[in-house]
Amino acid sequence: MLILQRKEGESLLIGDDVEITVVSVEAGRARLAIQAPRSVTILRSELKVAAQTNRDAADEKASPLELLGVLREQGKKE
């Protein structure tokens, strides 16, 4: 992993086609502008994890009724 420090208005390049610019930094949050070809997928990491979790759940061999039973049991424990 490469860790870089950039100030507002500064950029970094990934390959020849992707440029990331720090637009602003406020209250511990950085706003980034990403310029890349349309063929490059840009996705927040938490969305990628959620999509994988959904795919894994869809691949489950349990029936929907079994899964509903698991959810009901979880609700009783709380």
C-alpha cells in the first residue's frame, strides 16, 4: 500500500488515464475528484463489500423459509 499526503488542489496520477485531485478537506473528510475513462469502474469499497455479501447470500443453499426462521430466532434473542 502506498500512502501519500496531498494538499487541497493537488493531484496524483494512476497510470496514464486516472487522475485523483483533492478538492477539499473539512472536518476530517476529504472530497476527491476522479477523472478516468468511462471504461474504468469506480466504486466505494463498502459498496463492493455489500455487493459481495449479497452474492454470497444469494448462493446460500438454504430455503427462504429456513432463512426466515433464522431471522425470527435472532429477533427473539434481542
